[in-house]
Amino acid sequence: MQGFDRSLQRKNSSMPDSKFPEYAMYLSARDTARLGLLLLRDGDWNGKQVMPKGWSSYITTLVTPHHEMNPIAFGLLTRGSWGGYGILW
């Protein structure tokens, strides 16, 4: 991460009642592209495995389908059966 600045990284406290606050990453376009390449290469960076193999597939896999997050029983409108929630990606 060439443009990473630790001082810019902060927890989002706009939802004080949540015990799971958001931790956003503030990255340059170049560093975001590098992160994308790392994921596409399944954790391999210049011949060195810096992330466990299979991790990029795992963190982008659907865990909770949309219909389980917004069931009709709660009276919520849904927009089809696509999407859902994964591992924060």
C-alpha cells in the first residue's frame, strides 16, 4: 500500500447503538487496484502467498440470501431474489 495513511483510518461512530461499528478503508485508486489484483490472484503477490488461498472466494460468497434478510413475513418489499449479505464485501 503505497498511498496508505494510517491517520485517515477511523471507525464510523454515526450509529452509536451498534456494537459493530463500521470501519471504512480510505485508499487511493492505485492501492484499491492493488487490493483488487491481490483478490484476483487469490492472495498471491509477486510469487508470495500473502493471503490464504481460497480466502478471496470465501469473503465474496453469499452467506445470507436477500430473502432471509428481508422476509415477506415482516411486510417488507423485496426486489427479486438476487443479492444478499456476505463477509462485509
